[in-house]
Amino acid sequence: MAVHNYDVVVIGSGPAGESAAINAAKHGKRVAVIERQTSVGGNCTHWGTIPSKALRHQVKQIMQFNTNRMFRDIGEPRWFSFPKVLERSRVTIDQQVELRTKFYARNRIDLFFGLARFRDEHTVVVRDNHEGVEELSAPQFVLATGSRPYRPADVNFRHPRIYCSDTILGLSHTPRTLIIYGAGVIGSEYASIFSGLGVKVDLIDTRDRLLSFLDDEISDALSYELRNNGVLIRHNEAYRSVEGDESGVVVNLESGKRLRADAFLWANGRTGNTDQLGLENIGLQPNGRGQLQVDDHYRTDIPHIYAVGDVIGWPSLASAAYDQGRSASDEFLGEDFRFVDEIPTGIYTIPEISSVGRTERELTEAKVPYEVAQAFFKDTARAQITGDTAGMLKILFHRETLEILGIHCFGAEASEIVHIGQAIMQQEGEANTLRYFINTTFNYPTMAEAYRIAAQNGLNRLF
């Protein structure tokens, strides 16, 4: 068997692997990428970020059609099946695969499709679906194998009505009722999507509030919007058993409650994809969730083997994974290195949520003298025009210096709006103050104008 020699071998073609590979290739390195699926893009493109966000967009359009008074003149509200809506989302997946395949070709990166397994610290064996075997050798490796839904052994995921966040994208019918177990980012997003299609959703939260890492006011706003769309949120619950039968699923909770629905979605935790890499052959030991420990330069316990993206755990965001991949390759290329830590959250519920910086609770606990600047979307002309009046922009700033400490946004286009505040927060000195938004002219009408409104509101609170 011939051995292929490379400067860098990247395992995984999601955002982290792609950016590491392309960065290395642009610096003149000979790069190979190994992907276990039959096309590039990783879990992000095929099962996670892209399909779920495309699906959300279709559902949001349906909701607007069914609630906009103008459309009542041309017909009654319409019902759309889940498979039909999902079909349109697959178009986006195909477009992404085509685009990303061109990236590799343009940068002359060799692609190997199959399962990679370490033989030793500098060699991996790749076995494809047809039992073909290739051996790749390199002085540098990047592990970007991503993650998959954590699936507890006592839940029968082979049952046709029991799903995880990967298999739900193969749902072939539209349930009337759905139980979602786990109210993290994925669970909350799917609660929004299914309730938007008219499905009655029970959202089971193992904690005492939704997305507790968010600012409390934003978390409360999400709870209100979900409940307003018919989602029943059950806090501080844990399952005792999940039982599927011919007509649905019964969930028995530790509290004694017994819930029944047409289908069940498990959305509680993820596991790093490390179990088939042969890490035992090189002495790397993942934690109980399959995640690899890295230092502040993304190096594992074996210095020439790096790990990035979901396989290292927090924050498990495609945006962070892309930056981590590039940073890891910058490290072994001898370029300027940046550890990715100041990361905006983007949560694609309906409406969406995005934030960067510190929350009110964190600032209060740290005894930082802050003040709040707010703008409610219902008071902006652009939101009144589009009908997206739910939501707000909230700026936390230092009372004395006016330095911006946190940006929290809930509502339409939140994940876009937050970047304006993020850019200002990263400036030095006087450039990072609330006065920037007062002294800058914003287009009118726009959602971005909320920054000016909020800043004026905040300055009015000072005395």
C-alpha cells in the first residue's frame, strides 16, 4: 500500500477543518482533507447549521404569510407539511456542497472520503465505503471531526417516532404534537420551527430557565415568545423513561408526570466524534463526552496534533470553529496566533437572539457600575414597515466612562445587528463608547437605527 506524504492532514471538512486546510494551502503547504461522508461540509452543512437555519427561514415565511393581513385578501391561512418545507431547505445544502468543493479544488487540496484511523502519531489509514484503503503521513495533523447528538442507551432511537437532532431532518410526516427533551440552543430552535408549523410542542427543560447563559431579560423574552406560539415549557424536569408504540411516544418524568405525543425529539447534549479515530493507538484520551482537551494554542497532549471545532466542546458554534481552524493552522505555520474567546452568540429561534460581551448578572456580581440603554423594535419605523415588531436592542455601558460592556439583541435580524456593536466594542479608548452611536448618522429607516435610539435612551438615564 502506497503512503501519501503531506505537510498537513486535516480530518473533517466542516468549518473548522475547511479553514485550517485552506489557510495552510494558501501558505504553500501540501494539504489533504479526510471526510467520512461522501461530500464535504461536515455536520454543519448536512445535519446542523445549514439545514436547520434554511428550514427556519421557510417556516418564518409561512408564519408571515399566515399572519399578515394583506395576504388574507387572497386566501385563507395555509398549512404546510414538514417534509415539503424541508425539501426546499435541501437546495441550500446542495449549493453549499458545490461551493465548498470548489474551495478545495481552487486551493489544490486533496480530498479523501472515508473513515480515518491513526496507525501512529504521524500516519492515518483511510478506509472508504468500498473497502479501498489509503495511508497518509504528515508532520502536522488537525482534528476537526465535529460532534453528533448525545444518545443515551435507555432511549430507543431505532423507533420510527423517536428522533435526535440529526434524524429529525428525515422526518417524513408532520406530527400534530411533539415532545422536545432539552431546552438548549438546538431544542429551543426546533421548538420555534415546529410551533411555527402549527405543531403543539412540549419543551422539557432540565434547568430552571431557558438558555441561562443569556441575559435574563433576553431569556425571559424568548420564553414569552415561545409560549405565545403555543409551546408549553416545563422547567426542572428529567425523564425516567421514553417509550414508543405504534401511535406515538410516552415520556415518563421523574416528577411523576406522564406526557404523550405523536413524536419525540431528543436535543440534550452532544458527543465529540472521536471514538473511531484510533486515538488509543497514539495515547490520546477524550473525556466522557468524546471531547479532546487542548491548550491555549489548540494543541492536544501530542503537540503536532491539533483539535478544533465541536470536538473540543465549548462554544460549539460554526463561527467559532471556522476561526479556531484558521488560528490552529496559523500556529503551526508560524503566523500571528489568536485564541478565539470573544464570540458572539447567534441563536436562530423565531425571533432570533444574538449577544456579545457581559450580561447584567455578570456585571452586577462584579460590582461594575453599569447602565442600560434600550430600544424596542416596535418603536422603530423599519420594524413597523416589515411587521417584525417583537424584540429589542439592549446596550450595557459603564456609567462613568460610557464604555460598551455588552450588546444583547432579541428580534428579527438580531444576529446581523449585533455585529455593529461588536465592532465598536473592539475599538480602543474613546472609540468604544456609547457616544459613537449618538455621533454617527444611521440610514433611516433601518433596524441598525436602534443603536442611536438606545444610546439616547441610555444617556438620558445618567444624572
